[in-house]
Amino acid sequence: QVQLVESGGGVVQPGTSLRLSCAASGLAFSNIGFHWVRQAPGKGLEWVAVIWYDGSKKYFADSVKGRFTISRDNSKNTLYLQMNSLRAEDTAVYYCARDRGVQWFDPWGQGTLVTVSS
Amino acid sequence: EIVMTQSPATLSVSPGERATLSCRASQSLSSNLAWYQQKPGQAPRVLIYGASTRATGIPARFSGSGSGTEFTLTISSLQSEDFAVYYCQQYNDWPRTFGQGTRVEIK
């Protein structure tokens, strides 16, 4: 079955960088778009970014635009989120999710926690 | 940005009763709306897409309705495993946006 496994989270200081990975299996990775969605502790869901199946289009939430980049390596079935200039408000569980028709998200990975704190 | 507003914030329901959750969009979505369920410590999972189509494996007690700016998720007879937080999400425009969630708790 489809499995998405995020990694790369941790505790970092404000202003630093971190790269998250999402390893996918059980699907035709190179034919599918993917999203990152985050959830601050005890809060709701916030969409972060999307990348088209071939990397040709990328969209970002205003809150991360210019600081985060999304990329993919279709040879490794892996999605990435490069996060620069991290702020305390970026503290959240970050989920990767498969795009369904540039519409909804299904399934989701189990998430990786990023904590930005001095 | 399309703002999604869910009500109520918390819904207290007894097992076996019906639960009705609302989601309102700040502009028309046509039927470009999905519903997700999230249990503590778990990732969200999709329940409904296209405002009213149940996702694969979702029990028939979950139903979605509405179009335009007003949408409803109904759980016809709450089971113990249905107590969770529910989110609506629009995919009519970028950025994709979620409602703030409705927590369904045991009465």
C-alpha cells in the first residue's frame, strides 16, 4: 500500500535551516504531485507548499514564501522541504501528503516535528 | 485567500446520535471541498471530496452535502471511533486553506 515517511525534524535555533524529507513507496512517484502541510502544537492544519509531478510548478503559502523551497528526486522517490530563516512560528508537525487531482490530500505521512527555539 | 469557517468549535454528542458539522467559505467553491478526520497523535485522513463523495473505505454513516459557500458533514450515528477533530479544506483556489476544525467529543 501507499506509504509516506517523513524525516529530518528536530530542534533548531531561530534563523537556521533544516531540510525535511518524505520517502514514498507503493505508488508511481514520478507521476504524482505532493504537498507539505503543517500543524502547530494544539492548532489546526496549514497548507505549506505543493510541487507538480514533474517539478514544473510550485506554490507556497505566503507565510513561508521566500524562505522555504520544495523539491523532489524522482529517482529516489523522495520529496523535500528546505526551510531557511526559521522562526518560532514555524514550530509544527510537518506532514507530506499525496496530491489527488490537484485537489485534496490522500494519504498523509505520520509527520515530523520541527521545533524552532533558542 | 479563501477563509474557511467551521462551526461549532466543539460538538458534544452521545454515541448513536447524529452529528452535524458546518463549514462556510468566504467565496464560492462550487463543490471543491474536502473533509478530513484527525484523531489524537495521528495524521488526518480524507473522508469526503467533491463536497459529497465518500473516499475509499469510508463508512456510509459519513455524508457530505452543500455547494457554493455552505457545506455540511453529517455523521448519522456516532460510533466510539468517530470522536475526533474534523477539518474542511477548499481546493478551489491557491493557497489551499483549511477550516479551524470542529472537535466532536463524547457527551
